[in-house]
Amino acid sequence: MNQILSFIPSAKTLWLLVSGGFVNTMIAIFIPAPQGIPIAILLTFAWYFIVLILATIDAVGSKSDRVQVNRSELGKLSIGRDNPVTITIEAGQDSGKSQQIIYQIRDGAPPDLPGTPELITGQLETGNTQTSTYTVHPYRRGEYEWQGIQVRQLGKWGLAWQQWRVDTTQTVAVYPDLIGLKALSIRLALQSSGAMRQSRKRGMGTEFSELREYNTGDDPRSIDWKATARRNRPLIRVLEPEQEQTVIILLDRGRLMTANIQGSKRFDFGLNATLCLALTAIQRGDRVGVGVFDRYLTTWIPPQQGQNHFSRILDRVSRIQPELLEPDYLSAVTNILKQQSRRALVVIITDIIDDIASNELLTALGRLTPRYLPFCVTLRDPQVDLRAHELATNIPGAYTQAVAIDLLRQRELAFANLKRKGVLVLDAPATQISDKLVDRYLQIKSRNQL
């Protein structure tokens, strides 16, 4: 439904009003008093009246060739990404001659999701259609409401803008990084098909893949002597990592995960990493289970395989928010020990401050060894790295640098204790954690550590 709101004088109309007032003032100077001033006032009002009437006629007259504006249907938006929004502008065929229509459009994006650019301007010849795109960059998940589209169109004479609103109210959900997941899915598919083949570690893996001819440098222990005897040439057995292994991902949603990092919560970076790892493991044939915990294991999705299972994971975890609660690592791990009997890679995505605060995490992960393969993933604030390595030029800067260096040192001590207990460790900036975690998982698979 389109609703006419008003018309707005253009810059041309304002210039005519100002110039008319100036001319009438000059006329008054050359007319003897006392008649000059009343005549100038009368002429000025008459001029203003004529200009405004013409501007009104111009605005009302352009209603017949008003452009049609529509917003493309918005799907699921991705947090932390530039999401495109497409506006379609169509100029109907006027009964008269072809003309250029000048327009301005401002979409009713939510106040905390301003569009870039906020104002879309352009011109369009009657009978044609064009599209314009702006982007929104959400920093938090949830639902957002788009209001109507504000449209302005300049009249044929250029004296006034006709303004109206197109009612296209729409509620849109912001999900985790779906754009990144799509790119990761394409990358994994290309790797699997060989278009982006990675060098395979010789002798690694436990499942038979293929036989190939022996080349210089191959491990002689990989030679298949029976196949060599049958074909009268040396052949080796190529092994690949075992499929259908189990990966358990435990995502902390406690107090430390509520911290803001570059506009988004640490939990959102952890959630993106969880989904990236789940997608990668499922596409590599593994069974994936996901748990989210604070004081308790609040969400548990048992391990399964297949793309449908990943869709269930995405739907279950996308609306979860972090809480200002201390996480109970021991409770989460104990629940997993009850749920999972076979050996699995258990990934805990969390954050730590120092060696003392990580004692409970160390105790919990220690319960997993040696039956399971524990893997601790922590999300570091990039600002801490920046403050630790930048050159301090004043006393407050030197103090900030000292605190940042001490935080990094305390983290290193905590990680050293974890490694001594046989725990795999990955500590990376929160903005890079998804890529780093996927690469580390593929490395674990290729080395058959699980």
C-alpha cells in the first residue's frame, strides 16, 4: 500500500523564492516613499504565492508517473557480515514523452542496523527498471523489523519533491555467520572433489583408499607385496583417515563469553566456530554432537551424521544467548561421560584468564584423558595482543601494556598446564577462531590423532 505523505520544495524553488524577494526589495528602493515598501511587500507575497502554487502543481502532477519501489524478500541475515539488501525501482510508461525521473530512497532499516549507504539516489528513464543495493552489518543475533520505504521523486519542472511511503514491513532474523558457512561448504566440497587437493601425508590414516605405483621417497612399509606380485610392479597402499568418528563440541555460554569483541559478543564468535567445526566434521563423515552449558548443560544434541543433522544443530543453537553465570566445566564433562561411551574428540570452546581460574577447566579436561581426546579452544581478544605489542608513549599507555603482557603470560601458563595433561590447545583471536579451528581439526584427522 502506497501512501502520499507530503511534498517538499526543491532547491530550485528555494532559489526562486530568495531571488524574488531580493528583486522586489531592489524595486522598492527605486519607488519613492511611502509607496515603495507596501508595493515591495505586495509583489513579494504575490511572487511567493505563484512559486508555491507552481511547486504544488508540479508535485501533484508527477503522481501519475510515480515510480514503483519494492524491497527484495529478506532471508536469514548473517551476524558480523555485510548483508546485501536489494531495492527495485520501476518507472512506468508515461503517456507523454520519455523523461528522466530523479528519485531518493531511504529504506526503513532498524535503527541499530543502519544501511550503507542510508540514502539511495539516482535517475531513471520512464519505462525502465533498475536495482540498487545497500548493506547492513548486524552485530548481534535476534529479530529485527524493517519498516516502510520512504520515497521522494522530483517533479517534471524540478520545483518540488513528491514524498510517499511504501508499506513493506518485514521481520527478519539474524543468524550466526551463514555467509561464512556457505563459503566453507563450497571450500570443503572442492577439496573433496580434488579441485583444491591438499598434499596427503604418506602412511597416515587407517582406512584403505587406493593402490598406486611406488614412487621414489615413498615409505617401503606401505608396499602391498601381494598386489605387487600379481601385477609385477611395486604398488603401495594409500590410507586415509578413518571415517565415522565422533566429535563432541561443548560451547561455553557463561560470563566470560558475554564480553564484547569488535562489536560482537565473544559467544557469537564461539557459536560461529562451533557451526564451522560441525559442518566440516559432518562433511568428513564424522558423527557430531553439540552441547551448550553454563552452570548446567542447557542444550544437548546427540551425535549423528548427515546434512539434516547439521540443519537441526543450526536451528537449535542459533537463538541461544550467553548468560552472566560462572560455567561449571566439571558438570558439563560429567554429563558427556554419561552420554558418550565410545572414544571421541571432545572440543570445549571457552576462554580463560589465568592459571588459577583455569583449575576447574584443567580438572574437567583431565577426566577425559586417556579415553577421550580433549581439545581446549579459547577465544582471545585481539585488543589484548594490540596493547601488548604497541609502543607505549605515556604512563597510562605503559600501564595498559604491562597489564596486557601479564594477561598473555598468565594464559600461556594455563595452556602449559593443559598440554602437560595431554590436552590439545588452540588459542587464537576471536575474529580468526573459525578458520583456525577448522584447519586444526583437519590436521587432527590427517594425523589420525583421534
